[in-house]
Amino acid sequence: MESGRAPVPRRVAVVGAGMLGLSTAWFLLRDGIDVEVFEERTAGSGASWGNAGWLAPALTTPLPGPAMLRVGIRAALDPSSPVYVPPRANPRLWRFLAGFVRNSTPARHRRGLAAYRDVNELALDAVDEIAAGGADLAMRPAGEFLVCFDDLAARGELLAELAAMAETGQKVGHDVLDGDEARSRAPMLSDRVAGAVALHDQRFVDPPRCLAGLAGAVTSGGALLREGAGVTGVHDDGGAVTVRWTQEGRPDETRFDAVVLATGALGTGLSRPFGVRTPVQAGRGYSFAVPVTELPEGPVYLPAQRVAMTPLGDRLRIAGMMEFRAPQEPLDPRRIAAITRAVEPFLRGADLTDRADEWVGSRPCTPDGLPLAGPTRSPRVFVAGGLGMWGMVLGPLTGRLVAENIVTGRVPDALRPFAPTR
């Protein structure tokens, strides 16, 4: 133990059992910590369950930026657009959007890319570490990971983004394809595709199977997973942390040496007393699965339409939308219809009327597009969240880095841009 530092925590609570919370628990267990996980619903049932399942550092960039701002200004109030803001948004949402706009300048986007560089380079190593430890993550190499365009000028914007990432030190291998080359690699694509970029060395998972495998690894590793246990408060008395929680209507409380708040789109209510002021807004995404005559080998992305497609089992999962609404709002069928209309011209051999697993989930977005991960003003309270659309790919690494912070008392360099109290 280093002279002058507090003892290593022996009992740690993790609040939230999505990809990030479960990954944090896994790495804490690996380091010999006793872990208890609290989940209001069931493990993996939040934003992790229905997303596209991409482990794609090549596309992991801050959400705010000039391209996203152009889409948002043009279409934010249109219910059929890929980005939707309700016209009667509350003041809190408008404040979030004002911060989002401030962070969408080219200069701030470049700073965001630089902040993501280190975590993108390390992200897949953390996934591999969990898999090597015995967790069945239902992971596959992406093979041909195609980013497709009907407008070649838009393809040029992606190539410029990849060049900007390379300038920060994150080089992404890729091939530039014409439309026929794209269709030869993914025959489900229609003639609407004029060109594509094939990304190298990316992966994907089947999200429900991945989360089930990770939850199983956490519980078999010795963690107590409390499902249906909603945490109502966290109190630091100067020597320990008391977690107050309710299960089946019965209130209870438990003392721990430290707590990790991985509450996703539920926001920073529990962490606000400990100096976390950055707002977290639910950016809701939708998905469904359809049969396709010939499934692609790997994921396909339509960035102009903001639609992601992933072969999972015998169906194609289609996911999209960025809907800024409260997490508890019900699924809006207009969003499913909007995704269907957007993707239909690009596909052949897909039965878009035979939809299964229609789903909506809330991704935790920050105004600057950077995660919230690391220590708060309390040495016993840590935050792991704000990963936006990148919870699957960055969740394992973020969990590893937060666990390292708890065990060693040192903030890893890769976490410093993501300080929760910034």
C-alpha cells in the first residue's frame, strides 16, 4: 500500500447492471473486491439490450459536432427525422441542447476526438480480457463492416472524419468502395447505395446474449446481484457509504466502503450531492428485427439516415433514432415507422412488415459527448456513465479503468478527460 493513501475498499456497491455496471463489477471481482450490484429492473434490460451491438472504435466519436448539428437544426422538430426533440421540451432539456450546440463547433469536436483516442485504442483489449476470463459475450468479428451512402459527398465527410481521427493518433484501416463493390459484399443492399467505406478490425455482439453472459460471469464470480432493487439514496458519513434501496416495496440500507453509480439515462440525481453537475439526457433509440433473404456478414450503417443494421441470429436488427425525451415515455410507433421508411429504399429481400422485438431504450448523453467516469468529491463515491451510444464498446474499458481507480487510488490517464466533476 502506498504511504498516506486510504485502505483499499473491500466491499463495493455498483448501482446499475447494464454493460457498464456489470463490467465494473467484473473487474472489481477480478481484483479481489467483494461486490454487490443493485438493479432496479433486471440485469441488461436497459439501453444495452436492444442496441446494435457494435464494438466499433472506428465509429466511436463524440455525438456533438458540425454534422450532427446540421441534422438537428434541419429536422429536430420533425417526428419522422432521425433526431427528434419534442416541441414542448422542458427547460432542463433546452439547457442540455444549448450545451450540445456549444460543443458542436469544429474545434470542440476535434478536442472530443482527442479525448476518445486513448479509450478507443484500449477498448477491445478490455472486452478480450472479460472474454478470456470465461464470460460468453456472444462476440463475432465484423468481417465486412460497411458504412453506406447514397450521396458520395457524405462519404467524403466520413473519410475526412477518419483523417481527423488519424491526426489524433487513432488510425482506422478502411477500403473505399463503389456501389457495386458494396453490393458484392452485402447483397441485401439496393441500387440506392452509391458508395461505401468498409472498416477493418471491428466486431459486434448479440446484446441480450452478451449481457446474459456477463451477468452470469459476475454472479458466478461471487457478486450478489439484486434485481428489482431500486436505489433511493447514497450517504457518505466520512468513513463508509450507506446505500438506501427498496425491493418489493420494502426499504433497506447497506454500508459499503465505496459505491459506483452506473445509472445510465436515469441521470446524476444520486451523484449530484457529490459534485456532479453535468446533465445527462436520455437519447432514446429504437430497434426491431426483420427477416432478410441474405444476411450480411457484418454490420451495415447508413449514417445520413442514422440507421444501424446488425445480423443477429436469423434476422437483421435495425436500430436508429436519437429522440430526446424522458426515459419512462412509452415506445412511439411513429419512430418505428420513420426508421422503416428511411431504410426501405436501401434494402432488397427484407420483409419490413414482419417486425419482431420492437424496442425503445434510453442512452445516457452528455452535452459535450464525453462520458462521466471516475471519482467525485467524495473519495468513496465514483461515477461510471454518460457513454451515449457507445456503452457496448466502451463499457468494459470504462469499468476496468474505474475499478483501477478504486483499487489503486490513482485516476488512470485515459479517464482524466471524463472527470464527473468537470
